[in-house]
Amino acid sequence: MLRTARLIVAITLVASTAGAAVKVEKIAWRGWSNCYRVSNGSVELIVTGDVGPRIMRYGFVGGQNLFKEFPDQLGKSGEQKFQLRGGHRVWKAPEDPIATWAPDNVAVEVQITPEGLVAREPVEPLTGLQKEIAIALAPEGSDVTVTHRIYNRGLFPLEFSAWAMSMMAPGGIAITGFPPRGKHPEVLAATNPLVMWAYSDLSDKRWTFTKKYLGLRQDPANPEPQKLGLFNVRTWAAYLFHDELFIKRYQAEPDKTYPDFGCSFETFTNGDFLEIETLGPMTKVEPEGSVAHVERWSLFRNVKLASFSDAELDKVLPPLLR
């Protein structure tokens, strides 16, 4: 009877998007019984309803997951402390050990939409915040619009930024671009921050710098953490993993204040994973108000880099960034 009931739910959800190329099915995945698969036949995303909101998978149908998975944390819920788990999540910035690391280990409300779904957590008892992630998948191709929203359900105004964090599978390389370069003395003013943390080490061989680009390689043999941040109006990040390239893009607002000395992008790695992160501006959010932060994702096959150089990256990346 239980198996039959799950099948009926799945058919109902697919039928609710009849006439569209995007289908949403309720499935079991990695030990969680309440997950949702959003697919257009080319790519798929999996969101769990048992914890989150989390996007746990993004990849080509039948292909690899570009996101990190922690097998020992999948299929579980109800833990007292925050669990990494893997996947993609939204956090509150600037980072602090209480409000930012609030557990997301309980079931979320999932609302099916014609283009995907919205996953919304209950109000967090520690913070008074409520987070949601909405995904809208294009009818064909790999493009996804991911809208992150954080509500202030407390009694007082709060100032914070929405922080979108993609935890990538180990063994790839993250790439981002600096704002347009210029020459001295034609350009004398500073153009953007490059922000360090106390543990940032620019001599670490996982970093690669060119005039236009920054690269960070994930090395499972090196457990030491590394992190840098920067600001770019056209914020973007890519992750190359086994000849597949994940790209996320965010349009920053140069007239607003961003966290962490002005970062719209940050990247972090250790021995387990690598994160590519975008941040929205610091915003005063009144009670019952919210702040939204939008990323646009794409995925590409058969991407190869002959070298990490401006010439090679200029050849490969601009056509894909559109």
C-alpha cells in the first residue's frame, strides 16, 4: 500500500505540469522518502522535502552530480546541530556561529510550480528567519533561475545579506573573473576588492591567478582550508568537473554595501569539497519583510581547458557566459 501511495503522488505532480516540458515528480532519493525531481529531459535537479531548503543534485539526466554529497549525512533529519550534507543552500551573511549556522534539519514545505518548485523551511526558532529556495527550470536546455529569499519573522528590523552557497563535488576547479582590466596610467582609481581571511594563503598551489581570472582547485589530499572574496558587478563563477562545466551568474549592485569588505563572490575549499558562493547586498529587513537573491545556472558538456591562461579561458568561457 505504501509503494502504491507514493506512485499516485508522483503521477499527480507530473500531471499538474501537463502541457509543459518541465516535470516535477515526488521520489525517494539517498534515504529520504520525500524528495522532488525537477527535469526537462536534459537536466535534473533534486530537492529534498525532509530537510532544507536544499538542492541536493544538479546534473544531466543519467549523469554525474555536480554537487558534493556527504553519504553519512544523507537520508537523515532531526539533528540538533547544522549538517553540511552537501548540495546548495542559502545562508545569512555576514557569518556568525549562531545565526548563520542555524540547523536546517526539519521538513520543509514544497509548493509545485509550472517551472519547478518552491521549498520553504519553518521559521527558525534561533533566529526568527525563514528561508526559501525557488527553482525555475527552462523548458529545454540547462538554464535554471534560482531565487533565494529570507524572511524576517521576528519583532524587530534586522540587517543582513542573502548568501547562496553551492558545495561542489571534489576534484574540480573553480574559476571566476575579475572586473574588466585596464592599464596604468589610464586607470588610476581602484576597481575592486580582493578580500582575504586569516587562513588565506596566496602561496598555496591550489590558487591560480592570471590577469583576468582566478582559479581554485579542489584537492582531496589537502585538508587545509582556503578562501578569498571579491566584487564584480557581473558576478559569475564556474566549476569544471570531469569535462562538465557548471556556471552560476549574479548581477551585483555597485551602489550598495556588500558583506565581508564588499564581496559579491567568495570561494572556499578544504579536503572534502569546494564552495562557490554569491552574496547579495546588506539590507535592512523589517518584520514580515524579506530579501531576495537571484542566481542563474547553466551546465555544459565536453568542456576542456588546454591551460589555465587568459588566452585559453577567453576562448572557452565568454561564449558560455552569454
